[in-house]
Amino acid sequence: MSTATENIFQAIISHAKEYGFVYQSSEIYDGLSAVYDYGPYGSELKKNIKDYWWKSMTQMHQNIVGIDAAIFMHPTTWKASGHVDNFSDPMIDNKDSQKRYRVDHIIEAKADQLREAGKSAEADALLASMDQLLAAEDFAGLKQLLADYQIVCSVSGTGNWTDIRQFNLMFSTQLGSVAEESDTIYLRPETAQGIFVNFLNVQKTARMKVPFGIAQIGKAFRNEIVARQFIFRMREFEQMEMQFFVRPGTQKEWYNFWKQERLNWHLSLGLPAEKYRYHDHVKLAHYADAALDIEFEFPFGFKEVEGIHSRTDFDLKSHQEFSKKKQQYFDNDIDEATGKPYGNYIPYVIETSIGLDRMFLLILSHAYEEETITKEDGSTDSRVVLRIPAKIAPNKLAILPLVKKDGLPEIARELMDECKGAFKCFYEEKDAIGKRYRRQDAIGTPFCVTIDHQTKEDNMVTIRHRDSMVQERIPINKVKELVLSHISY
Ligand code: GAP
């Protein structure tokens, strides 16, 4: 990261704390690495992102239903899913600094350096070699790559590396009291398995017909070794996942559908298309026959925010094998080729998986702006504004009586009562109006309404738009309608 982008990113982190969005977990005990808490505005924003996703999946798509599965699952789940054997990252230690790194991360950092130095072709070659070696699990080759590109530890400055080893990312704990016989169970590293093990429950009880989807939002846990970049990579985080069950042979077409559909969801929030790109995977996870990342340009470069995976029938087939319970679906639609029903099969699955916390960081980092304002008299002023899309902003409307007397608070409270059932409002009568506007800008409130003495005469109020700072007079009974027109789905 260049110093300028590092400074912006640090400013965003400080802002998130100062204005009640994100705090370090257990801060009074000096925090817990890569674990975070959400404050009053952060928890509102997070919930709004969740609701926006949930609605787009389960309300806007007639063939998708939701579930809420437990975090703890039978331990065999993780054997069947392949996580016990395969859910690991290649790690390396520097012998001089004793620091541990994910091998792909230090190679990617080197590629970024090469690119910043204008050596893009060399950076591309480095990443291509890394992808090939990772796919082949050729750890000796990867270590040689570090030597060839003189990749060194950022702390010790040396290339004195240990061998590369795999490190499993699942957290484990014990079920039952210590005195009794206890079983090792895992904190789920993805929410997807809660969907797979409930596939037939949901299909039968909600009377779903393939193709159909099951959506879920919930916590996931990974013992990330290198956890940096604030809430980008956490040890406890939330995922919003959807498994879409399709007829075998149709997975390519559904993969393309969901690739586009998910990007459209991001764009529907008014986020700029040029900040997004797809990244096709070369090294496929053990369950996938195709996969890509939807990447966003964060302050520290283009990074994954969401994954689209064609998971084949791997998971259902494997659960069938381990549980000895059939995971088949009977498709009574007629196959035109044979003139007979498609019959029994294990569906293929397209998965869309987005990190809620990562989406939160995306919104925050895109929204944050330190703006210089030129006033009418030519003088300048500045403000920090969060241009959070109105649909997901923590507060939608701030209601501000100009003074706290002369009957203005009473009118403001009446407006508050009219609007608060429809969307989140904020009431404040303290401080000069300019100061109050700045505070609302800093937490991303899209609309402020001011009640002044003229309101008593003509029932008109001043509505101020956060992004343009334009102020207009509108009838007080049109305020609710105006805000609703900007936040409806
Ligand atoms: N079920 C598939 C799955 O879990 P993944 O690519 O490992 O796939 C999906 O994760 C998404 O979850 C990522 O695109 C990212 O947004 C989020 N995610 C993964 N690990 C994370 C972490 N340690 N901290 C925050 N978000 C994470």
C-alpha cells in the first residue's frame, strides 16, 4: 500500500471507531486480534446490508427460501465436506523474525510492489507461476519462487525461510463436560454445510422444485494466521450464502446467471461498475468445477468480496456417503430427449457466498470522503462525509428544530412520530445547525430536515441532501414520501 492509501485507510479505521461503527473486540484488555465489535451505527449498517441481501434473495426470487441453521454441527459434517482434510493454507515462517505468513499473501504483496514499480509483466508472470504451483501443491517449487524473486520478511528483511506447511483453519472445541466422554466439534468455517445437510428437509417441507435455492446468513469462524486489514480478514465473521440446486448438466448456465445476478445486486446499491471486476480461479477448491471472485477496488487494491462457485454434486454426494441417507431428488419434469421424466438424481449446486463484514468494509471505504467545500464568498471549508447508499444508511432522516423553543420541537416531534415507524430517524436540538449537519454527514445520514419559525406560518421545512448539500423547501407532509422514494427496494 502506498503511504497515501495507507493514510486514507487509517483515517477510515479511526472514523469507524470515533463515530460508533466498529470497535476492536475487548479493547479494554488491549483487544483480540482480528476480532471486532460493531457499535450503534455499525450494527444498523450491518443489519441493513443483511436485510437488503435477504430481501433480494428470498423475496425477489420466488424459488429461494431461507434457513437459520446452528453453528455447531455433527463433526462428521466436516469430514464429509472435506474441511478436516483440505481446509488449510500453505504457511511459512521466517527463522529470524519468527513471523508466520501465508505464502500466497507474501507473493501477492511482491506482485503489488512490482506493479507499483511499473513491472506489470513480471508481476503477472509471478502470479501465474504461483497459481500453477499452488494448484499442483508443489511446496518446494513455491519456496524456490520466493528465492527467485528475492521475497523477504518485512520485519527481519531476510529470506531465511522454513519449509512450507499446511495449517488447518478450523477452530475446535469439546461437546459435553470434561468428566464425561467428550467429542471434538468445530465452529463452522462456512455456513454452506448447514444448508446442505438440510437440503431434503427444506425441499420437502417448503415443497421446492429444482431449480431452487436456500439462503442463509450467519457466523463463520476461521483461525486465520495472517489477519490484517481491519475487518477484511477476521477470525469470527458473518457470511451471506445461497446454494442453488440445479439439474446436472445445467450448472454452466446457472453459474453464468448467478455471476451476473450477483454483480447486479452490488450495482443496484449505486456502486460504480468500474470498481468491480471478476477474477476466475485457476486453483479450484476441492468441491468446485468452476469458480470466480467478484472483486472490488478497496483502498488497498482490488480484492475479493464475494465468491461464485460451481460446487458440482460434491457436497450432497459426500453427505449421502457419510450419513448413509439418500440425498436424491425426484424430478418429474419430462426430458424432451427421452420423453420420460428426468427421475432421481443428486442436484448440482451453484453457490453465491459474500462476507457481510467485507461488504460492510466495501461500503465504508467507498463512502468515506474528506471533502473541501468552496463557499459562495470564495472561502473554503471541509467536511468528512459518508456517502452510504440511502437504502442501507444507519439513519435515513435527521429531524432538527432550529431552536429548542417557540414550539419548534413540538412540530419536530410530530414529524418524528409520523416517520419513525417507516424508517430510522434521529432527533437532535443541540448546537448550531451547521454543526448538526456535519455530525449527520459523518455518520452518513442522507437527509436532514430543519424546522424553523417560518414552518409555523406555512408548514414548509428545509430538507438538506447529504451528497449535494442542496437545500430545498418542501411541505412538511411530503417529507416521509420523499425519504421513502429514495429507500424503497
Ligand atoms: N462457502 C464458500 C466459502 O466460504 P470463501 O471464498 O472461503 O467461500 C466466501 O468465503 C466469502 O466469505 C469471501 O468472499 C469473503 O467475503 C468472506 N470471508 C472469507 N473469509 C473471511 C474472513 N476471514 N474474514 C472476513 N470475511 C471472510
